[in-house]
Amino acid sequence: MNDEWKRKNMSIRYQVRDEIEEIIKEKNIDRKRFYEFSKSRYSEIIDKFYYSFFEYKDRRKPASDELSYLWLRFQKQLNHSKSVYLDWSYEDFIDSINQVMPDFDESKMYYLILCHGWVYEGYISEIISILVETDRWIDDFYIVSKKFDWLICYCEDGDCLFSVSK
């Protein structure tokens, strides 16, 4: 990779984080209901996420800021839902999540892992509020159960959402 490409990606990475911080402030989102996960524990969460869902034999684990296109490497034995097209309104987002994960519990907290390597923790209503307000710099994201037994994946290339479970 050339240095110019790396600088551009790092710039976008931090713009995403800054944009999310601005949305939190503008929408007065309660920081007890949605927040950036502890940076000192990022690698713990990303490692558990990676080793729970993705093929890793004979491959190096990606750096924490290189999580794009992981959806191409899901473990083969995992169960996949059908993909649904994602419309970026709040109501349609909830409907899409319910289609791919019918027993989804809106009263629990989840991890939001962005392709840029940022890890957040929050309730689904706040996660969706943040995501529908972004300028879509986010190519891929994952909403992950805290037990790491399922996740919901958004793939920008297909503009679709699907779930994967053990």
C-alpha cells in the first residue's frame, strides 16, 4: 500500500469517528445508552469478533482499522439469513433487522463494530439513530451480540443487511 492511500484511509477513519461524536451531541444521545467502547479493550473485542465468525487459518488477522470486506470470509459452518435491501430510514432499518433477526431484543446492549475499526456499545435504537445520520462513509458494519453468538452485517457493496449465527 502506498503512503497516500494510507493517509486518505486514516483521514476517513477519523472523520467517521468525529461525525459520530457530532451526531451524539446534536441528537442529545444519552452516553449511557451509546458510547465508544474503551480504547484499551478494543483489541479484546475485535479479536473475539474475528475469531468467533471469520476464517482465519492460513491468514493473518487484519489490523483493527482494516475490517472492510470481512463479510467475504465468514466461517462456512455459520447460519446465514437471507439478505434484505436496507433503506436508510429509522423505521425501515428496524424492519430490516427484524427480517434478518426475528428474535432480536431491543432492550439489550450490543457492540457496533465499524469497518474502520471503531467499536461502540449501545442499545439498538441509539445505534440505528447514529447509523441513519451518517453520511455513509461506513462501507461495512456489524451489530454483534455480547455473547458473540450472532451478528448482523451490513455490506455496502450490496446495500444489504443479513445475519450470521452459530
